[in-house]
Amino acid sequence: MEKKAKKIALLIGRGGRLKAVYNCAESNPLVDLTVVVSHKKESPGVDWARERGIESAYFRLSDWKGTRKSYETALAEFLIKRKINLIVMAGWDLVMSDNFLKYFPNRVINIHPALCPAFPGQDAEKQALNYGVKYTGCTLHFVDEGVDTGPIILQRVVEIKPSDTVGALQKRIHKKEEELLCGGIKLFAEERLKIKGRKVFIKE
């Protein structure tokens, strides 16, 4: 039986990885980039997606009148209504609790600019430079209730150069992040990812 395309929701900040995910979806019949959501006050990614006919929306916690729990529930209902199969967080800075994750078991992934479990949370590139490590990278992982602690899907290593600034390091990491996002989405769409405890296995 022919597999149906997986509906993808991309949760972003400003949308730096959006174009890469869009290009992956355009070239893969199993991937449908259905909706783009940003939590920022303004996001070039939202405008860019709208110009290409992709449904896009702002979902700002700072403007939310209710509780954090009601915010998460409303976002989950927004995505459920669109029959989303996979939620991809790329630049989404909000930590989502089990109140949100329970609606999408093993269907929320995140890209983080470090080799987890090292340097979780914000400013991971700056953390790596300040610590003095010789290598860092990026991690694509399933999301759990912790901060960048979920089961790891894919990782890529990036060497740190003596002359690196945060900006220069970010640029090299971003390229690897785009590779991981496309690769991970493809594996999910092909139903090749299996989680056992903390380990993620890729089916041949």
C-alpha cells in the first residue's frame, strides 16, 4: 500500500531553517509542510511561508491572556485540527511540558546547536566557545519534558577554530542543522525511526 505524505508543522523563531525544510518537503512526496508557527513578536519566516502559500501563524506566549497550560493546550488543538503527524521545532525557544507533548507521543523533534547532552538550553554556541571545547555540533532529538534531553536521532560534529566568533560558529552549525532536519524528517516520513528507552534505532 502506498504511504501517505506526513503532515509537518514547523515551529520556529525567526525561521532560519525554514527554507531548508521547505526544500526537503518540495523534493519528497512523503513530506507535506502543512503549517508554520512562530512564537516571536515578528518572524521573517512567517512572511516567507505565506508568500509560498503555506499556512502560517503567530502563537505568542507573551500575548497569551490565560495560563501557560491553556496556551499549550490551545497550540496542541490548533495542530490536531490540521491533522499534523510530526512537529519539528527549529528555533522554537519555549520548553513544552507534558501537557502539550501528551497529544503527540514520539512525534515532536527538536534541533539543538550542540552535541547533546553538552550545552543544553540557550546560547549553546557561546557556551561551547566559553568552555574551550575543540568540537561541538548539532543534535536532532525527540522532545521530552527536559531541556534538550530527549532520545537522540542524529548528530553532526563541527570543529571549533581558534579564530571563531559565535556568529562564525553558528553559520557552520546551521549548515549541519539543515542536513539533520532534512534527514530526520525523511526518516520519520519513511517510518524508519524506532525508540527503545533512550535509544533511537534507524530501520534499514
